[in-house]
Amino acid sequence: MDDFKSYSQSKTEGGKTGQNAATPQDGALNGTLDMAKIISKAMNGKSTAQIMQTIIAEAERGKREGTLTNADLDNFYNALYPVLDGFKRKKLKEVIARLKTI
């Protein structure tokens, strides 16, 4: 994973107005899809422990550098929540709570 925050960067289409204009929600959706692609590439062939270690390390680095906000962490949690089972949801929620304290 190159950059944990890359999933939250909004992508907008320049110059469009009216109904075809990109909205902040469109950018968030595109960013979430990009994040999912990055995460799936990073997860390929790795154990759950390795994946969690990578996510935590990148998030800690982003928080310390000031490039990752608590809102970004909430967005990350909300994007992954639907694809996780109960135990993994609880674990991710604990990790997010810990990261918010940095």
C-alpha cells in the first residue's frame, strides 16, 4: 500500500455543470472504489495479521504527519464495514478507536 490516505482524495470532473457535474459524493465514491482496489492489491497473498499491520502502520504514519484525519478513519471504517464479519468489524472498530487517539 503506497498511501493510506489516497482513498479519500476526491476526484472531480473539471468544467461540468448542472446534473452532469461531479459532486463531493461522487468524489467520495470514486475515492472509496480506488481505496478498495489498493487494499485488494495489498491484501493479495497476505495473512490477516500482515494486512492489519500494514493498515495500522500506514494510518499511524498519516496521523503523525497530519495527513490523516479522524473523518478519514471513519470513512475507511464505513467503506470496509459491509464486507467484514462480526469479529472483524469489532476488531477494525477497536483499531480505528486506537488510531483516533494518536
